[in-house]
Amino acid sequence: MKIYASGEDYSEAVLILQKKQGMVRSVDLARYMGFSKPSISHAVGVLKNGGFLTVDGDGFLHLTDIGREVAEKVYERHLFFTEQLVVAGVDLETAEQEACRMEHAISDTSFQKLKEKIQKTN
């Protein structure tokens, strides 16, 4: 199943929260993303049906292997673009917002080439 940019954002948020606090529930995701509980519930259902996420009996969210792979990829891009924009002189808040859009728009091949090029120059 294809995952869309919004699904990537939700997966990335679950990953970030897991890194910060370990276990994550839908309410944590709603708070972190600033979305309503019904919106989060719908997104969790879509990710669950797509095989990207599971919910255990206690209501904790867990990324599946493919969900973690997607989230790690998106998070790597987010960090990369945020850092490059900040280095270029963009303020952090703007860099974060623009990195969020850029992380979804670039192909895997182009991202790898750009990352390699920047790593070689550093």
C-alpha cells in the first residue's frame, strides 16, 4: 500500500515520540502534532490498515518494520534539510516548516545524490 505525505508525517511523529519517551499513545500523537483526537484516530486507522502501524491492547502505537523504515527515511530527510537550510541562514522555525515539505517532494535517488554531494564538500 502506498503511503502519502500525511501518513509519512504521522509515522515520523510516532518515531520521534518513541525516541523521546519510549511508548506512544494516540493522545500523545494528537498533542505533539496539534491535531484533534478524531483526526489522529482516523490516521492511525489508515496506517494500521496499510500495515505501517499496530496498536497493542493497552493502546500503545508501534511502527511495523515497513512503518519504521518509512519513518526513518522521512526523519533523516527532515533533519538533513533543516540543517542545510539553517546553515544557509534560514531561521530554525522556517527551516523546520520548509524541510517538512521538502522531505516528501524529493525522490530517493535525488536525495542520495544531494546528500553525497554535501558530505563530500564538508
